[in-house]
Amino acid sequence: MLSVAVCCAGALLRRQGDAHDLSVADGLLTAALRYEPDNHVGWYHLGLARRAQGHTADGEKHLFTAMELASAAPVMSCSKLPLLV
């Protein structure tokens, strides 16, 4: 759950757009993805951050990873299913 919070912080910093915030967002998102490498939202924001920093090839690779993971992700978290049944 911590990696989700770190991904959210990274996404917010990425949206700020200045070089320092993009660098911090890159670090936060990279660290979060070490703990939860199947987090497609983290890969998406890391891809956007890398593209904004001028690392187009890296950014595209991370965005492609995000798309692959998102297509394989369940529509709803398994932990929420018992609440709906």
C-alpha cells in the first residue's frame, strides 16, 4: 500500500512540471516500482516523467509497459470482491 501512496506523490510532482519536481517524481516512482513492479499507474507516470525530462525512448518504453500491465490487470481488486457478494 505504501507504493501506491508513493506513486500518487510522484504523479503529483510530475504534474508540477519543473525540472526539480520531475527529478524527484522520477526517483519516487522508480523506488515504488521496485516494490510493486506490476503497478501500471506507476509505470504510466514514470513514462510521462521521463518524456518530460527529454528521455523519449525511456518514456515510451515505460508507457508501453503500463499499457501491457493495464490490459492484464483485473477490473476490480480481489480484496473488494467479498464486499460485493
